[in-house]
Amino acid sequence: MAKESQRSKQKRACAFYEILHARYRGAKSALTYHNPFTLTICVMLSAQTTDAAVNKVTPQLFARWPTAKHMAQAKPEDIGEVIRTIGFWRAKAKHCVEASQMIMSDFAGEVPQTMEELMRLPGVGRKTANIVLNKAFNKTQGIAVDTHVFRISTRLQFTRAKTPLEAEQDLLKLLPPTLWSSVNEEWIHFGREICKAKNPCCETCIARALCPSYAKFSKK
């Protein structure tokens, strides 16, 4: 098979975006949060853990430590007791306290609003920063590439990257900036509903005509 040109890939990526946007326009995050601080903590906790699992622990978490000021004074082991049902809870408990302390000491108690400053917070990587900027501050500096976006991008051959960070850079070259803000949430819904990690629903896929992997997975 001939190598696809960048121009052709861009057109296919935009067509894929439009199909998903028509289906999932206005899709909301499954995480329950109330403000930029609780969103930041929720997204930190959701790494390698389901949103449903996070939503089970955050009501008690935020009841005890509702703000960065409160959480900065908490003990990691106390937070750990509340979130221990989610993956990597020890490290996440430590990050909750350290990120809250930095928000208080370096940012006057407010969640920062730039990519560079957000990524200074312990436990906050580019994916988390992208989501916080987008959902909390209506700012778009990139595309949040989680496991769903990474899987879909790979199957559609929009990227051959080995890491989410590299995959994001490939997607940014394919899609115009005006489309970046809604990619994450809409593609997450598509990944959960159709393009699943195991047993993807290829026969009922709304975008199968654009997918180079359709023949491979549909045979299974």
C-alpha cells in the first residue's frame, strides 16, 4: 500500500472529526467537579483509573478538603485512606498535597492558567494541563491525549507515535486549532461506545469508511 500523503491524512482526520462531532457534539466529562481546583484534582486522580472510580472517592475527598488551602494542610496518608480504591493511590495522595501546597505558595491559592505553570504542579502532565485549561478556563493550547484518544489515533493511523505526547504533536499537525477543544471528550465517548480497547464494534462504526484498521478488526 502506498504511503498516505500528509495532505490526504489531514483531510481524512478532519472528515473523521466531523463525523464524531456530529454524533457527540456537547459531550460532557464523566468526572464530577465544581471549580478549577476540584477539576485539577479529579483529572490527576483519573490517570490509569476510570472516571467512575474517581467519582466514588471525590465526594468524601472534597467534603474534607474542599480547597487548595485545606488540602495543602492535609497529610498524604489521610488522603490515601480516602482514595485507596483507585490505582496508584499512594503517589496520587502525595501529589494532591504537594500540588495544593504549590498552588498556595506560588499561585496565591488559584489554579494557574498557563500550560507551563500547570505542568509545574506535582502530578500534572500535559494531558491534565490541557484538560484543565480547556474545561476550567476555556483555553486551548493542545489536545489532551488519553488512552482513548491514543488508541483511536493509532487505529486510524493518524499517528505511529509510541507515546501520548508524540501522538498529540501528530494530531496538532492534522487538525486545525479551531477543532482542538472538543477532540478529547468526543473521542472518549466514541472510544467507550464503539472503538473499544477490546472487541471494537467495527461493523456498526460510524467512521469505518475512514479507518485503515477496519478490515483487520472486522474479521475478528
